[in-house]
Amino acid sequence: MKIAFFDTKPYDRPSFDKYGSEYGITFKYFETKLNEDTVELAGGYDGVCAFVNDTISAEVIDRLVEMNVRVLALRCAGFNNVDMRHAYGRIHVLRVPAYSPYAVAEHTMALLLTSIRRIHKAYIRSRDFNFSLAGLTGFDLHGKTVGVVGTGKIGRVFIDICRGFGMKVLAYDKFPAADLDNGDTIRYVDLETLFAESDIISFHCPLTDDTYHLINKESLEKCKRGVVILNTSRGAIVDAEALLNGIKSRKVGAACLDVYEEESDLFFEDNSGHILEDDTLARLISMPNVIVTSHQAFLTEEALENIAQTTVENLVGFFKNNQCPNELCWRCEGAQDCRDGKCF
Ligand code: NAD
């Protein structure tokens, strides 16, 4: 089996080479992203392996099908970058539904602590032997209320971490879990209540039509003054322009973003020698109370190992056994909420 692997980074190759050679799969690594301009590179391969910022549009899918590429193996959980309606009936789409919810949840808490305890400021100061504490006052997480939108694998780990800090949890999910709400420290509420009563709001839901710009001008107006917004899910869940205005007006106390609406041409690349064209991102990054990491939350050794192993097992299951439990939307036309092989 020969697989064209797009958007390759140096940290991808060791684990994919290891599992690929174990299971007889050869990867051809391309640094370029998969999109309408690069899809020709997939000619002659049995499948393609893509990541979060590859563009798998109808045009790309049609060309893959014309070139007899039978399978798209996503090496990520989210699939908002795939035109699933168009893929239905044309190409098989596999994904890695879970690789380390701990990686993302722990990074979310790392961002929160860095932000509210001003670690990013203190680090720079002490490197310059500036040991002043002025302006570094934070606040305790203990006793604060965190709103968690999306109580799947990552959301639940994040809730556990927050409970460890003695925080109260208000949760919202389109499909609430039966065993999470304890009627006391963890409660499911509607979004209105979550926005109104949370000191910190963290997003762990997929990007869908329902969740697009969940944080916008109107929802921010419902939030507490000084609310901290955490987004390690998908950029377009937050309207970046509205967030920037919320920061400027002091309504938003801090924001931590591992994802950004327009990240695909910027994140994962060294743009340090370039003029940043995106004024909204530049202004957000310039704020003392905004922390941006470039879609890094997944990046742990454990996650990379699990991503490679599951992707290779998905491909082996598909090609050798003609089935894969992590196939998306082959049975359910265009459903957006596929979890654990089931479509809702
Ligand atoms: P999951 O499928 O286990 O959980 C997602 C939860 O969101 C589910 O409980 C689902 O019912 C809920 N949901 C669906 N639609 C909703 C809606 N409209 N409103 C509220 N909740 C809704 O997924 P997961 O593994 O926990 O991942 C969550 C998200 O994290 C992924 O969709 C992905 O976008 C993001 N992610 C980011 C990184 C990163 O590196 N930053 C890595 C992995 C995943």
C-alpha cells in the first residue's frame, strides 16, 4: 500500500515510519498541504493521509476519485476541512477519533494558568533580571466557575482537571452525557446560563453549523465582565473580530487561543520573517492578556505515537479487512456528529 502523506512536519515521520514498516505501508511524504493545486501529487497512490489544515473540497475529492485514490485517512479527530456531503459515496474517509484527550485538555489548562498568573510576562521579565512583581497579580481558580462547551473526550478530561483545582463546572453539550451532571459541582445548563454565569469558558465541541461563531458580539454581551475565553477546539467557533472588540472594551479579561479562524495559511509554519497580513490576529497577539499557540495542543509524544498507530491500523483495516471502525459518514449522508463509528 502506498499512501501520499500531505503537510508533513519533521515530528510526523518517526512514528509513521515505525508503524508503516511494521504493517507494510509506504508513505511518500509531501511538505505541501493537500488542496486543489496539489492534488495531482496523489496520482498513483492507493490513499492520501491529511491533517487539519488540508483542504479536501469537492474539487479535490473528485480529482482523487478520478485518479483511483480510494481512501482519505485523516490523522486527526476533527473533519470540518472535508466536504463530507460530497465525499459520501465517492471516497472512504477514516479518522483518528481519539489519540490523547489529555494532551489537549492539559494544554488548555497550561494556557489558562499561564494567562491568569501572568507566567508569560514573568518569564520575559526574569530573563532580563527584572524581578518586579508590579502588574503580575492573578486570581485563584479555586471556587471559580468554568463553562465547558462540549463534554466529549477532551471536555471531560478538562472538567476533571478543573475539578482538581476546586472549580465549579457548568457544562453544555448537544448530546449530554448521562453520567456527568452530579447536581452540584458539575451541572448541565443551557448556553445562555453558561455564558451568563461562567468566569472562564472553554470550547471542546466540533466546528459545525451550530457551533460556528458561538462566541460573537451578542454572546459576549451575555458574559460576565472579565470572562476568560479558552479555545483549543477549532478557530471558527470564536468570531475573532468580536473577541478583539471584547478585549478592547475590557469585557473579555483574557483569551487563550490554540486555534484561529484563518489559521490555515499561518499556523505550523515559521512566518517570523514575513509581514503579517492578518490585522485581527496581529492585534490579538499584541494584547498583554491574549496568548496564542499555533494549534499545538495535540503535540505530545503520546499523541503522535497514537495518531500514527491508529492511522496505520485504519488503513490496514480498510485495505486488508475491508472495514474500519473509524470510518466517517459512509452510511450517514453528511452528518456532522460522528462519534465512535456511530452517526447522530
Ligand atoms: P468528542 O467527539 O469526544 O467530543 C465532542 C463533544 O462535542 C461531544 O460530546 C458532542 O456531543 C459535542 N457537541 C457536538 N455538537 C455540539 C454542539 N453544537 N454544541 C455543544 N456540544 C456539541 O471530541 P473530542 O475528542 O473531545 O474533541 C473535541 C474537539 O477538539 C474536536 O472536534 C476538535 O475540533 C478539537 N481538537 C483540537 C485539537 C488541538 O490540537 N487543538 C486536537 C484534537 C481535537
